[in-house]
Amino acid sequence: MPVKGALKKNGLEAYFTTVIGAKKATIKEINKDAQPGKLLTISERDQDMGYKHVFQTRTTRATVGDRLRSPFGLFSDDETFIENDAQLVIDRLVEYYAE
């Protein structure tokens, strides 16, 4: 998120421990970097459309410049893309920080 002034180089995301991105990803990209499971389902409609709106939880080779981050262990490696549902993210954060 672009901002002016002293925050210009850091960006607002520098002040948060968890930053995920909303993305329209192709099914091919999702299958390459994630496994359908508890936090991701790919429906027949998604397959037909060829894309799905998802949250991206960590960077990939194609998104190295994105400022995504989360605490170690919050999302597993196969959860690079998850459902575009904020409640799933909130539930995961509550579960993670309750430990």
C-alpha cells in the first residue's frame, strides 16, 4: 500500500505480523503451489472457469516482490493459497495464538 512521508519505504505492512494477499489465481498456479485440503477446495465450477479468488499466505517465485508474511507455523507450506474467507484466517490466528 503506497503511503507518503516517513512510511514510504516501509509501507504499512511493516507494522503487522501477519500480511496475506487477495488474488485471482489460475487453477494451474494453485495446484503447483498448494494442496486442496482443510483451507482450500477447488470446485468443479472453479475448474471450468480456470481460476479462483484466494488468499495468498506466502510468497512464491512469481510473487517474490509481494510483502506477504506470517509467523512461522501459522500456515503450512501446502497452504500457500487458501479460501478467500476472512473467518478461516481469523480462526487460524485464534488457534495459533491460543497455544
